[in-house]
Amino acid sequence: MSPPRLTFAGVVGGYGTAAVVREVSGQVAPGEVLCVLGRNGTGKTTLMKLLMGYLPCWQGSVQLDGTAIEALATPARHALGISYCPQERPVFDDLSVRDNLTLMRPDRDLAPFADYFARFPILARRLEQHAGTLSGGEKKLLSLTRGLAEGQPVILLDEPSEGVQWENILHMAALIEERKAAGTALIVVEQNLAFAERIADHYLVMDQGRTVLVGPRGEIDRARLLVHLQV
């Protein structure tokens, strides 16, 4: 088994003086997906922001390939190899679809996106359109395409399937499987259990900011997950 690529242990953090994530631990290895599940408001997005550095860790550690990164700012974490596709405001609304995809690429070349355009042709047709005019689901496709195409060793995806049609969710799953095969480690926050079951290697289920269930997909059946997901 490969050693974990991204590890977090005893992570605590939140907003103001209110702790939202309370001593959460987990890890993901190259070629694996860790799916973070839970009801709305359980701290899943806050955990992602702590891992990416948008929020400071009050306690605990975050390590990338064995090196502590919890004190690093977001740009430094990205430079070390972590990409992040957020749940809210996933794209730059005032920029075109083309610019959203190529903003961080020095050559502005669209060739690396050919496979993504084949699966999401709507993006190829709307390259010159402002991203803000896309539907919510289309913005998610654009965000996922940008994030996966960066080719970083670690990718954090927060609710990538939200508002996306099932046909495109299946394309998302196929693209994620391709990244896994290339050795990418992914942490994916999801509400869509059917999608999570397609891509997950491990589950981490949160409730009230804490871990309530964690383990390999093969050891956790749907019934146990639904106990923590149903309102």
C-alpha cells in the first residue's frame, strides 16, 4: 500500500470563537478517493477550508507527503501540489469560460482540456461566454474541469455534483477514476450518495463537527451511511 499523501490529525477550527470542526482526522493515499459525507451544516466545507488554508487550524496537524503544512498560506499549499474546487463561487463569474480554464496556464493552451470537452461539450461551445451566465450545474462542470486538469497530486472537491445532471455526474465519476489511475489523491465532499458510492475508496462521515464513522467503502454499507445522512 502507498503511504498517505495528505494526512490531517486532530484538526480543530471554525469562525470567530465558534469551533465548527472538532478534532477530525483522516488521510488519503495516491490513487484513492476519501469521500466526506454528512448532513448540511456538519462542518464538511469548513474542513476543506482548513485543509486548503483558507481558515487557520486552531489545533491539529496537516501534512503533505509527511511535511507539515498547517502553518502555510493557501498559495503555498497550492504551489506544493493541492488544488481546490470550492462549493460556493466555484468560478470567476466576470471572466470567460476560456479564461477560467487557462488563467493559471502560461501558454493559455486549450489542448489539455480536449478530453474534458469531449465529456462536457457545453464548455467547448461557451468558451467566450462569461462564466457568470452559466447555470449552477455548468459552473460545477467548469470548476471540476479546471481543478482536475491542473494535474496536481492532491485535489479537494467540495460538492462537485451539486446541481449537475446525472449524465454529467457519470462523466465526472469517469474523470475522477482517470485521475485516480494516474495516482492523484482526492478528498471529495458529497451529498449525492449514489455518486459517492461510485468513486469512494474510503468514507469519513461527520456530524456536529466530529467524525462519527470512518473506514473503507467495502466495510461500510449504505444502511450505516444513511443513518447519518437522513434528516
